[in-house]
Amino acid sequence: MRAHPMAGDTLLAVVLLFIDFVLFVGGTVGTKNHPPPWFITLPIDVAMVAPLVFRRKKPLVSAYVVFFVAIAHGALSLGFSSVAALAMSLYSILVYIGRKQGLIYVGALVLMTGVEVFTDKSTPWLGNALFTAFGIALCWTLGEFVGARRAYQLEVEARLHLLETERDQATRIAVAEERGRIARELHDVVAHSVSVMVVQADGAALALPTNPELAGRALHTISETGRGALGELRRLLEVLRGDHGDGEPRVPQPDANALSELAERMRGAGVPVDLEVGEGLADLPAGVSLGVYRIVQESLTNTLKHAGTGARAEVHVHRKGDSKTGDVVEVLVRDDGAGRARQLEQVTVGAAAPSKKTPRLQVAGGNGLIGMRERANVYGGTLEVGPAPAGGWQVRAVLPVRLAP
């Protein structure tokens, strides 16, 4: 009932309608009463209880519809549902709206009761007044209690949400401060160590013809300083690494020359890969070469995960250059699989603004697409991820070989 409150209210309306029917039939069978025909009583009974289904979503509208229908329902003496519906309407106004509208509704109920007492002399006015006062007091008390609990729960949820937001913000600030501290320490370590190594190297170059022993000591100092700087850099960079990489072996970073080995490993994993590598990739800068490898690696990994059984992949890596585009490396990875529905239609990264026809979308999900995006962005390149024209999925990246001055 908590998950589907309208279902509970609908069940309650049906129960009230059934009670009305039982009371109506039981009160007229075997008597000389001549009730109104069924095509009048049935619509009024249904109209009496139907607004209760919407008492949580539209409490004020539901309450006043019940009020006006109750006038006709009570005048025809069609059953108990009018009293129950009016009580529930007052309760709903107090819980979901507030005291002011509740007081207005109470005034309307008192007015309706007074009119009924003065127009129907057969009903004792004292008993009717006491019954009305007791019903209003009971509904008001229940409404105040439940409304207070509901307001308290909403306040607690709002405070929890605020605390979670503040906690996340504090975490981001702490991470930014820590990264700033690490950056300052890295700067100090590198600047000091490199300065010492440069001075010692200059001294060794000057002393080498005349004093080889002094040059040897200078070279030894350079060696020790370099080792110390590397150790300090390694210690500081460990802060930026996750625990998941502690057990991984320390191996040299791959480059574009290792693409054939990557393609062979993917074939062994079950994805046929057609690799086409152009010339001129051997002398790429280390960062660009590593970026090319990582983009191809992540693209093929996504093909393995999401393209489905039997999918094939094509990898094209070429170094191009002309007067307009400059010296760039173009990477194109395409597969013909369907797989699950992919979240992105196109992701564009780079200096050029996206066109109005192609919406720029946020990268969702894991870190793979984010990593490719950041690698392309670092070198001033572009990255496009989306459906291939002939079906399947493709990743296209263009990386400048040299950074712009």
C-alpha cells in the first residue's frame, strides 16, 4: 500500500460503495420505503467515493467534490459513505495541505450540518451536533498527528540530502587540496633535483679534460640525485594510484608499435581484428604513441564487452599531414556488432565546438570513454564515438603529433 497508495484508496472506495449497497438494500427490503431508482442512486454513490482515489494527489479538489456530492447523497439518505468520505477528506486536507484550509473545510461542514438540522425536523439536533463535533475532533487529531510525522520525515530527508551534498563537496575540496599539495611537492622535487643535476653536469663537462676525478664525483652526484628524485616521485605518485594496481607488475608503457601484439591478444580472446597500420608511427612522441595505443585498447575492449558474439573489428591507424590539418595521427576502430543498446550517439572532444545538428552528450558509465576523451583532449585532438554509418559502432580519434606552440 505504501508503494502504491492509489491502489489502497481505490480499495477503500470500493469497500465504502459495497457498504452503501448493503445498507441501502437491507434498509429497503421488506419495508414500505420507496427509494430513488438505481440509475439515480448508483451514479451518486460512485461519485461519492470516486474522489477518494485522488485524495493524496489532489486533496483539496477531492475534498470539495466529496462535499458537494455529499449534499445530494445525504438528502437522499443513500448510506454511510458520505460521512466516511467527508471525514477522510478533512483528514487528507490536514495531512497534505495544512490547518488553514482545514479550518475552512470545517466551517463548510458545520454550515452543511446546521442546514440539515434545520431542514430535517425528524433528526434530533443535539445528537447530530455532538456526532459532528466528535467526528471533526477525531479527524483533526489524526490529521495533526500524521501531518506532523510526515513533515518531520520530509525535514529529516532534506537534512540527510543536505549532509550528503556537503560531504561530497567537502570530499571534492579535500581531493583538490591534496592534488594541489602533491603538485607543489612534485614541482619542488623536480625543480631542485634537475637544478642540481644541470649544475653538476656543467661542472663535470668543464672538469673532464683537466680533472677526471672531480668529473667522476660530479657524475656520481648526478646519479644519486636522479635516483633520489625518481624515488621521491614514485612515493608521491603512489598517492594518486588506486589500490587495485598494487599487485600489477611494473612494465614499460606500451606504444603504437605494440598494436600488433594487442590485436593478437584480442583475437585470442575471441574478437577477429583486422589491423592496418601506416608508416611513420615509430618516431611518434612517447605521449602521443601511448595515447594511440590506449584508445585502440579501450575501443577493442568495448567491442569485446558489448558488441556481442561473432562481432569483428577493424583498426586503422595512419599518420597524415598536409597544410590544413598539420601532422596528425588518425585512429579509426570499427566493429559490426549490435550488443546491448549503447548510451551515446556521439561524443566530440576538442577545441572545435559541436555543431547544432549533432548534440553534445555527456559521457556516462565507466572510465573507458572518459579516459579516451581525456587523452584526446590533452593533445588538442578530437574524439568521436557513435554508431557506424554501415551499422555497428566506431571510435575515431585524431591526435596532433606535435603540440601547438
